[in-house]
Amino acid sequence: MAEIIQRDGTWAFDGSTVRITPGFHRSVPLFRQTYGEIAVPIEAVASVVFEPERKRGRLRLRLREGADPLLQATGGRLPDTADPYRLTVDVDRSGVAEYVAEEIRRALLLEQVPREPTKGYLLQGPPVPVSVRSSDGTVSFDGTEVRIDWSDTADRIKRATGPRIIRVAELVQVEWLPNSGYEDGFLRFVTGETVFSKLPPEKDPYALDLWGNVRRDLLTALVAGAVTARLPHPSTRTGAYGPADRPRPQAAIVAAPPRDALPQRPRQPESHDVLIRRLRELGELHRDGMLTDEEFAMTKAAVLRDF
């Protein structure tokens, strides 16, 4: 067993699995503490390095492309401090860090682990159920459905469409961009019917606009990773695209099953009244010039799909 325990967290390697546990010191980012312990099989590791510095160093684990749904969903956009595969090491523990890194490298050689992209996810991704309250609303995922409940600060257009429920079977991909504090981010759920949507995140009823607390908004990446883990692996898609790419029409057609093949949610008794009220609100927004003709048509279609 090779192990290093630091204020930033703990890495333990037993020859087959690198077990990463975040520390609970206030200096450890909220994202890593919320994600919790991660078990990384040696088959998912591409390389490991120790980067010594004058006061402290860093252990970094690099995973094979396509091995981790969280990294697939975030596309390298996680801030460095929130990287769960990075450990800050005190200078007096540099020798231990080098030893742990060398043990992992030795196992990679013995197991002859390739560096090529994987053909399936080797990590489970963030556990479910997961729920995050962001600046735009609360997004929850139970493993089968995504639910978005809009906050009072969300755009009127989104609040008019009501809560958004999206089944995994409807999804083509998840797009995520962090809130940097200087530029807004978003969490967008792309379905076969919205694949060509051009609505901005602040008006898109399938997207959370991330513009508030940077630390809390970052937690939406856990939802993105958990949903991505349950979508087809990129290697199985014809003309697979990266997390930052807009899906191609072919991918949407393959990934999105016919609506009549999907289980339908039971209609609530008050659905008709709610539908009329929401359509009336959208019509008022359109007449007031807050919605263009295209935006009105797209949001109206989103409301009708839910009923």
C-alpha cells in the first residue's frame, strides 16, 4: 500500500486502485468536498506526475480520454483548484509523493495499460441522487430524470414555462461552461428536439444560466457528470463529438428515440389550466417585445411538449 495523507486530501494506492479522498480543511474547495471519495482503477490512468515547487508540490493523475464522465462533461474547464485528480503536497512530504507516483507508474508498466482513449467509462461519475441550487434555479438528477425548478431570479420566460423535467432517454448530450466570476456560465441539456436551439442560456428553458455564487454554481458540474455517465459513451457514436461541440443532426437522430416509444408522465388534473396560463404569459412576453418570433415559437413548443 502506497499512501500519502495531506491537509488537501489523501491518496492511497493498493496496486489496482487509486483511492482519492478530499481533505476537510477550509482550504479544500467546496466542489471536491461535495464530490467526495473517488476510486480510480489503474486501467483508467494514463500517467502520474509529481511537480515539486519551493514551498509545496503537486501530485497529478492524468486519466485516459473517455475514462471519466465528469471530465467528459466538463471538457477540461474545471478550475485547477477544483481538479479532483490533483493533490497539494507539503515540501517535507515530497519523498512520499515521489514514492506514490513511482508505485502507480510501476503498476501501469506491469499491467501494460494503454494510453489510447477508452471505449467505455471506467469510473462511475458523481453519485445520484444529486441536487444543486444555482443562481438560476435548482437542478436535480435521480438517475433517470433531470428536473429544473426555476428560482424567482430566473428570466420571466423560464418561469412562464414552469418546471422542466427531462428524461435521460431524451438527451443527446450535456453542455457545461463554468461561471468564472467574469463571464457567466451555463448548464444546458440538449435533446433531439432542441439540438439546433439558438436561445441564449438566460432564455433557454433547457439551460441553467450560471451568474451568481461561483463556488456553488461550480457544483452543477456534478450534475453534468452524473447525467453524462448515463448517456452513450462518445466512442459508440457515429461522428462522435466533444463536450464543447454542438451535436450533429445524425447524432441527434440516433440518440433520440421516438416520443411515442418513451414512457409518458401521467397528466395532472390541473394541467389544462396551467397550460393556458403559461401560454398566455408567453404571448404577453411576445407582444411586449421581450421574445422574438423565433424565441416565442421555441419556448411555446417546449411548453406544449410538457403537456
